[in-house]
Amino acid sequence: MTVTPCRNKWPGTLSDRERFTRQMHWQSVDRCFNMEFGYWNENFSMWDIFVDNGIKNNAEADVFFNFDRIANVGGNIWMSPGFTPKVIEERPNSLIKLDASGLIVEVPKDGHDTIPHYLGASIVTPEDWKREKELRFRRDDPARKVDVAAIRARHPATRDYPLGVYCGSMIGRIRDMLTFEGIAYALYDYPDMLEDMVETACALVEDYLDQVLGHIDFDYASGWEDICFKSGPIITLDFFNQVVVPRYRRIGKKLHQHGIDLWYTDCDGDVRPLLPGFLDAGINCLFPFEVNSCCHAGELLDLYAGQLRIMGGVDKMALGQGPNAIRAYLDSLAPYVARGGYIPFCDHRCPPNVKPADYLFYLDLKEKMFGMK
């Protein structure tokens, strides 16, 4: 589908790539990098601006709103092959399914966006892990071979947008595989198994990076670690610092050897207890930085000035409260945009309770405040 933008791209004198790199290194820019993280699936059926223009997904929405371009590439760095999803049981309002991570989940029959109800996992004991590791986590799996030439053809060195290399997850995907309850028990019942899972995750990322670093010119690294909720991390700090952080360091060393000094990770919840470990290992940017389960982005940008960057951090609750709340929140972020090392956008997928008119007001105000003067 060809998408016709509904807005002009923000004017600028730098390329998107130059702007992103300079802004995230506290250097002068023509204007703020303009991006958003996306929208709930319901937005594409509930927002008239999407329905009337045939916009059906986040990629199309990025073009529709004419945001600056940012790209990311990743490889086969986790379970391969995954479990074959199947329906186990049909209930009046829900389905019991086996998903690709080997979890037994209950999901609503109507398919609306929600966190599944987890009923069980395929991997619980060291015996389960040994079996599935041999089947699904082989480092010599031919499917893990990267087509570097294809990536270079899609993202040439002459591109005008930033390109990131995806460094996966050291513990978040393990949480997915075991469930929250499962990882809580494994920390105490099977710590050796859990450390072997982290080591396996790290080795698979290292194998991927060894294939692409030095052959593709990346501007940043990215990752995903949903291991916090509003009360802090779901794993102990001892395990995080003694087992997880050393694996981050190994990945960070490879990135730094190839000139990549910006590395963000997507970790929702209150990440403050993990920040010293993140920064020590080289993860120096938070994305999309949820406000209500942590704090105002400025608190951490002040506390870790010159070390930490943040992408996101615009309170989604403020977006749902109308123009006055939106203006007040953007005003509170303005000093940090001016300082650099911070790109403002909604602090996760924008929910459907935000009115389209208010969202357009937000985009207009962002341009007025942070666009080129």
C-alpha cells in the first residue's frame, strides 16, 4: 500500500542520520529528531484518522505522520525453531493456546490487545531446558547465518537515516519463556540453569554481532529487557549484577570495538535499581521510558547527566487528558530537549483513549516547540 502523508515533514538542514547522532551525543542540531513509538492495535480500527485513510499498522502510521526515519536490523538470536502455536481448548470467551515460546496462555477470543493469562510453561526444570536447548538453541543452526549483502543492499552506507543493530535480551526473553512466576522460582531452585540460559542468550547475540560488525556501518545498538514492573526488577539485584551485567559487558565490548557508543534497551517499569549496572556495561539509553511506573524523565537525566540518554518519556496519561495537560507536560520536558541526549515521544504505544484531535494537537505542539525555529 502507498501511504500519502497527512503532514509535511518537519523542515531541517541536517539529515535524519546526522540529527539523531548529534542529538544523542549532546551536540547542536537544527531541530529535535521527530519520532513516535507507535499505537495500540485498536487505534487502527477506532481512530477515524487511521480508518478513513486506510492506515493499518505502525509502519504505515510512521509514513502517514511523516516522522523522521530510524531503522533497526536483527538476526536469529533466540529460539530457533520456536514452538508450533496451536489451540488447545476453546472456551466461551477465550482460547487456551500454546504459543511460540512454549507457553500455555489464555487469550480473549475477540483478539483485543491485552497481556495473556499465563497458565504454564514448557520449560520448568533443568531437564526441560537441556532438551529444548539441544533442539531450539543450537549455535550452529544454519538459520542463524546472516545475509550481510542483503542488509547492506537495504541499508547502504550512503543512507540518510540512523541504523541500529539489535542486541536482543539477556534475561527478558528468558522471563517470557519461563513466565514471571517461573523465573522467580528458578532464581532459587535452579540458579545454574538460569545462568546457562543467560550465557546461551549472550553467545547467540555475540555470534550474530561477529557476522555483522565491521561489515555494516551502524549508528546505535538496541535491546529489549522487560524485567521490571512498577515496584522494580522482577529478578534479584545480586543475580542481575553477578550474572546478567557481565554478559552485557561482553556485548558492549564488541560494540565499542566497532565505534558504537549508543546502546538503548526497552525495559518498562521502574528501572532505577538496574541503571548502575546498565551504565557500567554500556547500556546508556532508556526506551521508551514509561513515566508512571518510574519517574519523570528529567529526574534521571539530571541524576546521570552526561551519561544517560532517554528516548520517549511523554506521559501517555497526559496525552489522554487534553491540550492543557499536553502543553504542561511538554513544557516540563523542554529543558531536556534543549540540553540534548533526549528525544520526546509517547512513553509506550499510544492508547486508543487518546482522542485523535488531541494527538494531532500534540504533534503540532511538538513541532512548534522542538522543530526548527
